[in-house]
Amino acid sequence: MTDIRALLAALRMGDSAFPSGGFAFSWGLETLVEDGKVNDGAGVLEFARGQLRNRWATADRVMARRAAETRCDEEWSDLDRMLDAMTLASELRSGSCQAGRALLRAHAGLGNPAALRWRRLVAEGRARGHLPVVQGAVWAGSGMTMAVLETLSAWTLASGIAQAAIRLSLTGPLEAQAILAEVTDDIAGILAAPPPDEPHAFTPLADIAVMRHERGEVRLFAN
Amino acid sequence: MTGDDRQLALDFARAPSGRTFLKRQYVAFPFHLTRPFDDGHGLFVILQSLGAGLLQGDRFAAGIVAGEGTRVTIRTQGATIAHAMPADDAWQHVRLDAHPGSRLVWQPRPLVLFPGARVRTSLEVVVHDGADVMWCDAFLPHDAGDPGKHFTSLQSETVVRADDGTLMALDRARTTGRDLACAGVAVHGTIGLVGGGAAAPGLADILSEAVMLSGAYSGVSSLPGECGLLVRILADDGAMLARAVDDVMTAVAQCPRSVL
């Protein structure tokens, strides 16, 4: 794939119009707002940075890379099971699986062979379809380079948080774009460094928020 | 770190009377075991440290086996202080084996991380069919009168496996004192429950309400595969954490089919 074609493919798959279902998740932000822990754009920026540095860079990125580097069903299943075991808040697990399966549906509909195989794994109960490993497998299957794949994965997380912030009336569209511009440097910094050997994550505030979300009465998002 | 490297090995068994007793023990420095006693719910053991805490180069390992049908609670008497470690880090590893029908509670006091501390801590929980295990894991940074100084690093891992080796849950974190300070995290605590006792109807809601009484920011959720529950706690200080842990323990103890 030429650079221009790779760029266009990434733009298309990262576009909010691509039916990947990302709009349904706040990854804890909704409860943090409700609990008064995040009140403004600065809080959204801090939340996004925390998610990128302490979860995406250390866990999601590692798992997406591993899924992209193999074409073996059994290894994909193992990665999916490991990510499931590492995702300790119930709504984080269900959110990751819902988003992963939405991405699978879209790519399977477009004839991506990796997505078709992954859907079979999910249907057979051999995988739950966690988003990072699905992203790695499906995007690599569509010909993306690792660098583009990683960038897109990080970007969709940041973009999803920015969209959630707008829907929660924390920011307007312009401030959300300013936040995304800020985290661009964070993403570039993360990607310039090698990934850790073993996946790990430490986002206690967001984890607790997702746990509390399970018992929330009014819920705009799925987590 | 396993086998002969251990400084502590405790093996609990069930007597024909139904009571739990300490069948075998190996206790080496820095550990010291007080005399176990029956608290009416099972055998209660207090573990003490004769050392100054964790120092650079320390490699501590402990193994605790709750035999079939036993009921055991193990607590440490005080917090563990991790001192500055300029030349090497410190490791501590604990393995819990809960055999069929056993109920095992592992409740160490928090790890207190002084400036310059570098610690790797791991807890391995092996759960057999019909066993219940409850564990606590907490840490807090402490500047030891040197404001602006932070612990260097903490690598923490809790892995829960079935007796056939199947991975049930993995809580693996790495952080630094500077990152915690930036995130405004004072005290971090986790309480985990696995086994049938954790599946008691409504227990998650009961624990959620109980832990909030302490004033800590907290949440409760089911673990992967509905194998148990996890309570996460962010507290302002050690006293708030202690209240939160006590509130959870009390709520669990009052629940039918309790782990305690």
C-alpha cells in the first residue's frame, strides 16, 4: 500500500462515519462528571492523557501489536482471553467487546478475511472480541502498517473521549478539537518509545468510575 | 521465586473435629508467626515482620496452603515500609493455594513507599473447586518528611488461576511516585473475592454501599467470567483505607455464604 493509500485507508477507518460503534462509550468519563471529578475541558484533557499513557500505551497497544503480528486463530484467542482477564471492571469488558464486535461487523461486511475469521472465533465462543486485539488483527488484515495501525488505535480512543465530552456538555466542538490537538503530542511521544514487554494498566480513578457506572441511574453511555 | 527460596510456608489442614489447624510451618527471617487461635469462624493467624521493612536486594517469598475444608484468616500486624533503594530493587511474592471447600482470607496491611523505593510485588492465587479466597492489596506513598520526593517505582501483579492453570484474572500495574502525585492518588486499595461465596446474590451491591461509608472513592465490579468480585478504593489517607477495608470485611462477614 502506498503512503497516500495507507493514509486514506486510515482516514476512512478512523472517520466517525465508519460504523464502529465508538459513540456508545465514555470509558468512565460519564461517571467522573456525575461524581464531580471532571468538570471542564482541562479535566477532559487530563482524563484523555491518563487513558492514553496508563492504559492504551501499556496494555491496548501491546495487545494490538501482538494481534497484528500473528495470523493464528489460537494465538488470537489467547490474546483475547488474556485481555479479558486483565480487564477487571465489568463494563470495561463489555464495552471493549461491544466495540470490537462492531468493528468486526463493519470489516466483515467489507470482506476483510481477518474479520471473517475473527467473527467465527467469536461465534464459536473461542474469543469475546476485545477491541484492541480486533483492531490489531483486522487493520493489519486490511494492509495497514504497524505504525499506522497504532496511530489509528490511539486516535480512535482520544477521539471517542472528545466526542463523549461534547455529548456530556463538558466542552464545545472547538474546545474538543483543541484537546485533541494537545493529545497529538502525547500520542506521538508514546509511539516514539518502544512498547512494554508485558501488558499492564493503572487507571484506578477511571476503573472505579466504570464500576460505579454499573449502578448509575441515568446513563447516556454504555460505560 | 518459589520452593526453597521461601521465607514463609504455612500448610493448614482440617482436623476430624472439623477445626482448622496449622499442620506444617516454616518461618524464617524476617517473618514471625504469632500463636494461631480459633476466632469462631476458623483459624486466625497474625504475621509479623522482625525486619525494618523492605530494603534493596530483599527477595521475600511466602506460600500459604489452605487444605480441603479449612477456614483460615491471615493478617499482618503492621504496614510494610519500603525504604530508599539506590542500588537494587526489592521483591516480595506470595502464593495462596485454596483447596476444595476451603475459605482463605489474606489481609496484609498496606505497603508504604518511601522516597526512592523500588518494589516488585506479586500475589498468586490458586483456587480449587469449591474454595473461596479473599485478599487485600494496598499501597501508599509517603514522603518521610521530604516533601516533593517520590518513590521510584512499583510493579504490582495479582494473578488468579484455577487449579488447572486457567487464567481467571490478572491485575498488573506499574506506576511511579511522580505519576501518582500528578494523578492525585493518595492511597490505593484493592479487595478481591473469588469463589462461590462471592456469587452470593446482591453481594456486589452490599459491598458497594458498605465501602462508600468510609468516604473513599470506590467501586465494585464482577471479575472476568463472573469468578468473583473486585473492590477498588482510592482513599485520602491510611485511616480512610482501613475504614473502607473494615467496612467491606464486615459486610462480607454478615452475608450468607460468607467467605469469612
